[in-house]
Amino acid sequence: MCHLTAYVCVYYNGGIYNTNEGTTFTSNNTKKFMINKVIVLTQLLELVHHKISIEPHQHIEELRFRCPIFELGQPYMYTCFILGNDANIQQMFIIFYNNPTLPFMELFVTICDNNNPPNNQHDSTSNVDELL
């Protein structure tokens, strides 16, 4: 049975790294809250913006979802993909609900200061199409 809501853990002011388990989000700053399954990208960005209390001179540059890659029915590595449109949000929920071992969705926010150029704080990217 598919629930209408899910917990998310948002990492911010941190980094994205490649480790032995694949993509890893690290940060001393996290927020956990629930989101509705029918949320669209603009609503998710507004909710994250509000929940992590981004300063008025900042904006969300990028939002990423960390998800497992399975082999023989078991997660063996993690990757992430950019949540860039509503279809990516729907795919995130499909991946989450088809993997009952995941306790919550992990999201990473790249915050950009409107007064400074973006800080390239990650070194791992992936395309959602590669996961399907």
C-alpha cells in the first residue's frame, strides 16, 4: 500500500562525496519533515526553503535525491539525481515506495548566495534515467 506522505531528511551547508557505498551526503545541518506524495517541484522548493530557514539573500540552487542502486534485490551502492522537474519528483516517490528498506528520503540542498557566485560543493552527479 502506498502512503500519501513520506519523511524526508534534508542536508544543507554540507557536501556530496563518493565513498565506498557510492554517493554520500554529509552535513552537520539537517531537517526532517513530512511531504505529501502529490507535491510538485515548486512546492517542494518552497517547503524546503521555509523549513531550513534560508536567508533572504540566498536561494536554492539545486535539490538532489539520494537513492540506492540494487543488485540481486539488495542495495549495494547509492547514487543521486537532481530534482529538476515534476517528473523527477514522481520518480523519487516511485523509487522510495519500491524500496521498503529506506526509512526516509534523503535530499541535499545546494544553497547559493545571491551576492556571490555558486559554490561547486559536490563531485557526484547522476541521471535518473540511468537508474531505471
